[in-house]
Amino acid sequence: MAQSLRFTKMHGAGNDYVYFSGFDQTLPTDLSSLAVQVSDRRFGIGGDGLIAILPSEKADAKMRMFNADGSESEMCGNGIRCVAKYVYDHGICKKESLTIETGAGVLSLDLTIHADLVSQVRVDMGEPRLAAAEIPTTLGSKPTDTIVNYPIEYRGQKLFATCVSMGNPHCVIFVSEATDDLVLGIGPLIERDDRFPKKTNVEFVEVLARGEVHQRTWERGSGETWACGTGASAVCVAGVLTGHTDRQILNNLLGGQLRLSWDEASNHVFMTGPATEVFSGLWSLES
């Protein structure tokens, strides 16, 4: 007899995942295979991946995030906002400040509540990691190098990479126009470049003003996504390092807007954005 799992479809600025709670049901051990099945937009529920919401011994909840190809990632900035919304809205923990355990550590989140539902979430994304070995990348000559405006070339196009880890790797490239040729053509080449041992997320960014950018993301393991919270955080840092932007920016993504701030005193990046629940249902597991 087939077993069914309750799921909830949620998105943060269009970055959509299928969420399974382990607080009230037992989840399969092979979440990677489940992620591939449910993420399929024709034969599954559809999404950029799967996020499991689990009990934690060190925080209010724990999240595990899997990309659409089944690979597990350390963190997801849009996903963690939705985890916080789920935890509050579904009564797991009714606090306006939450802690969530991730593969990149325990993060703190502040919730904006309207009619007893979460509408916006501010996430302390922590300190950016800038040393090449921490990203990781072999660009540069030493593991301690900071990779800022580093020249790279693909298909005869010279680009300039700035690398930042927000608990997961990002390669940020400022361009005059984030075209399909760049995002869909060169994005996958950079993602799988051997100089990024764990692959990398790739952000192509147009600077609109000192305090505003437009971002498109080729996401590691998922392809182009409509938003990337860790990527937007990395863009905030990269903008300062390259002199393109101020420490506070409005980031326009395909699925909506995020506000970012790289605090000079604490060295932490803060991200604020929406979290939306779309629908819930049952997913049947084969017996």
C-alpha cells in the first residue's frame, strides 16, 4: 500500500521549493531521489528543489535543502525565509525571532507578522567568506587570496569574477546586460568549471544605481532560478568590493525584490524579503 507524505509548496520571490515537515511525519532517508521526483515541473509537483523542515537540538528548527538534480546544498536564502514562515504559521514555534539550523550554521531570523501570518523575514546571513580556499575556488595564486574582478574567459568573452561564499559558493559577474547568452550559455560552464571544486552558483548583475541592481542567477544544481537569496547577499558584498554599489542595495530579481545590507560594524549581511505559501497536498510514495 502506497504511503503518502504531506507537502507544502512555497516560494521566496519566485524561488520555489517543495517543503516536507519532519515534525509530524517520518520522511524517507533518500531525500535526494525524492527531490528529483517532486521538482519535475511536468511529472512532479514542480520546483527548484526540496527542503526538509526538521527538529533541531541547537535551534528552533533545522532545514536540509536539495536542488532539483538531487544534490544537497548548504543553504538557501529564499528557502530559509519560507522555513521560518512554515515554522511560525503552522504552530511549530510561535516566536517573532527564530533560529534555524542549516548546513552553513545556525542563522537568526526576525519575522514580520500580519493577521497571525508571516509576510516578510529578515535573515542574518552571517559573515561573507572571501578567501579562495573558503569559497572554494582555485582562482588566484594562493588559498588566502581574495578573488575580486578576476579575469576569466569563456567562448571568447572576457568576464571579471568576484567570488564570495555565504555558506555556499558564488561567482558574481557585473555586466552591462544580463543576457540569455550569458546566463544560459556561459552560466553552466562556470558552474562546472574545475576551478570551482564544489561547483558554484553564478550571478550576472546589472548595476542600475549605487543602491540598486538587477540580478539573474544560474544556480548550482537547478539551472536558472527566479531568485537566489544567498546569491543576492553575495552580490551585495561583491558590489562593495568592486566599488559598484553601496552597502545597502535593492536587488531586483526575476521573481521579486530583496533588500540587502552589509553591516560594516558586525561584518554580517542582512537580507529582507517575502515568503509565500502557495498550496499543500499529499505526495504518494511507491510501496
